Amino acid sequence: MTASVNKRSQLHPHYVDLRDLARSKGEEMVRAFAASQQAYTSGKRALAKELSKKGHFHKSEMERLNLEASEWAFHNCNAGNPPGEVDLHGLHVKEAIEYTDRAIQEARQRGEGEIRLIVAGSAKLKPAIKSLMQK
């Protein structure tokens, strides 16, 4: 795949919507946990527990939406790539590391000692993948 196709995948409305919803759920999670902590400090234990449950719900929704976005991006950026070639465009660092680990295991199972990683120009992603490769 070309870089322009990968970039288009990242700009696709479905991908953008999933990441935006995940970000929104993350913000709701932070607010709920902060309110829970404040309620707990104020002695409102029952309210704190409810707000904490709400925070955990938002966290799980955020994680579900990010997983869906990462699976969508990975599939779209890697459809048609040969085995051993992995495009990490559109993935957050943690997601890219997970997909890279999986690619390494799959390459080992095929008896290949090499994989080709396509890494976006992310200031965080490149060093994280480089560190993983050194390990």
C-alpha cells in the first residue's frame, strides 16, 4: 500500500468517528473518576461507588472503541500485503507494539527471520518499535 492510501485510511470517517468516540469516553472516564474521588473524600461513599462504576464503564467503552479503530486501521492498511510486511499506520503506540509482537510470532511460525515494518513518522511510535526490535 502506498502512504497516501494509508493516510486516507486514517482520515476515513469511520476511523475518525471511532477515535473521536473513544477520546470522548476517555474524557468522561476521567471526569467520573475525579468526581468519584471527590465524593469519597467528602464522605459520600455510595455516590463515590456509583461514579467509580461509571468511570469503569467509560474506560471499557473507550478501550472497545480504540480496539475497533485499531482493527479497522490495521486491516485496511495491510489488506494485500505479503506475509512479513506490517503497516502500522493509524495505530497508537501500545496497539502498534501488540501488532508487531503478533507479526514477529507469525514470522517465527513461518520460519522467517525477518519482517518489514512500515512505521509512520510518529515521534512516539518509531522509538517504541525500535526499542521493541532491540529486545
